[in-house]
Amino acid sequence: MDMSRKLAIMVFCMVPAIIGGGIIYGFFHNYTPVVIWEILVAVFALGFLSK
């Protein structure tokens, strides 16, 4: 996989991380679920990048 594709995947995963983090914080008013969400998105993105 070339570098431009890896960067595109990272941008694609950053949008749900930012928007989803805000939505989750709005529901729970606590940063613990937000951190869990960010970790899940990071694992998903790293899974795609490791291929």
C-alpha cells in the first residue's frame, strides 16, 4: 500500500474519531467512554494500515 493511500485511510478514520467523540461525550458527559471510542478507532485504523 502506498503512502497516499495510508494517509487517506488515516483521514477517513480521523473524522469518525472526532465527530464520534463529541457525540459520545454529549451522551455520557464523561471522558472515559470517549477514550475507549478513540482507542477502538485507532485499533481499527492501525488494522487497516498494517496490511
